[in-house]
Amino acid sequence: MAFRTIVIRKRCKLDYSLNYFVYRTEDDEKKILLDDINLIIIETLQASITSYLLSNLSDKKIKIIFCDSKHNPQSELVSYYNNYSTFSAISEQIKIKQEIKDSVWKQIIHEKISNELNLLKFCGLDGKDKLEGYLDEIQIGDSTNREGHAAKVYFNSLFGKDFCRDEICPTNEMLNYGYAIIVSLINRELKSLGYLTELGIHHIGVTNKFNFSYDIFEPLRSYVDYFVVTKKANINDYKDVFVNLLQSRVFYNKQNMFLNNAISLYVKNVTRVLNDSKEELEFIKYEY
């Protein structure tokens, strides 16, 4: 299984040759086997990329993230032809029963708040009692919005009562980058299975092209939050930290594995449950 994450930061030319990703600068040349590559992040605006390389990366289902002038994720390459059963998958996705969506969403939110609670306990912060109360109050489909109430208590405990997720500040810059890296992998997995990322089970943002991805991502948010609140990621090195995060070890279905491999299995599990496979949701577990 592919394992390498490549980050391009310097002026260069990127090309393809005999199943190799070729990186060229004025004084250097490197080749990496495409089968080893999991993700490519292009941070610089001075990278020249051949269409031949893009075509082969797309064919191999290798995720490519392009960054803006501030080095933050801006867009990604998604193949049109990454699954031969796309029509069947989308047809199934459209037909998912509302009661199944609501049941899955309740479980996702329960796991999300549980992870938030565990992080507050780990950090010795206030708000734990309220989050424990919210866990007991979650309804089918989270109709009473325990998620939103928990998020307010959680973020105020982590970053202070003046903190707001909508403001422009270093903390949100780091969180947004970490979230975007993980969501991009979920996007890739959903597309490889033939699903529409726009059609979520709870998120319904008209301008959000990744509603489904963010539905699935919710329980993983606190893993990113952990690195920011404990300052394992700071404003000077957070991009490297979150790129390397994909190679961190987590537990999935009682097995220890890399996060990017666990995400692939987790996404498949969610889609099977939504299609009424009768199996149980299995969430990614991580230790602080």
C-alpha cells in the first residue's frame, strides 16, 4: 500500500518517466516510484507540472493538493475515472434511507463528543461534566444539536472564551490546515469508491463540495486539535507536523496501523453501513 507523502516547496519541474515521479531543480533530480506515493502537496507557486504527470497521478488515484500564496490548501486533483461502478455507487447513495443517515449521524456525533471529552480530560481542562451530559442527550440525527453545544464548551475550554472558529488567527490557521489535509484523504477514498462528496448525510452546505467528507471526518477533528493545544504543532512548523500526522499510528478494528490506511478502511466501513450492510460502525481510535 502506498505510504509516502511528498511536499513540494522549491521552484522545480515535476515530470513523469517510466512509472516514476520525477522532481527536478537547477541542481538536483530525484525519482520516486508512483506506487509508493500516497499524497503530494504542492506548496510553492513556482512548480512546473507536465500534463503527462498529472494524467498518470490521476490514473493511480494519487491525491494532489495545491496550495495558495499563503501555503494553505486551496484545491485538489480528482480523477473522473477512479471507479468503474460510479453510476451504481451514486444511485445507492441517493437512495440511502433517512433513518439510516440519522442513526449513523448520531453515532458519529457520539464518537466526536467522546473524543473531545477525552482530550479535555487529557489536558486537565474544564467542561468535562457538560460534555458528559451532552453525550447522554444525543438524539437520533442529533435533532437537539448536542454537537453544536458541545463544540462551544470544548473550544472555549481548549483555547479560551474569546476564541471563535470564524476569526483569522494563528490557531485557526493551524486547525484549518490540519483538517484540510485529513479531509482531502477522505475525499480521495470516497471518489475511489464512486461516491459524490457533495451529497452528505448531515452537512448540506450549498457551496460545500465536501459535505459527505466532513460528515465522516467529524470524529477525527480532536486528533488535529490535540497537536495544536499541546503545542506539538506551532505556527512555525505546523505544516510539517500535519503532513507527518498521516504516518502516525492509530488503532482501527483493534489493529495498529498508519492513519492514512485507517482512513481508507474507515470510509469503506461508513459507506457499507449507510448502504444497510448490517455491520457496525468502526471508528478510528487514537491515544494522546
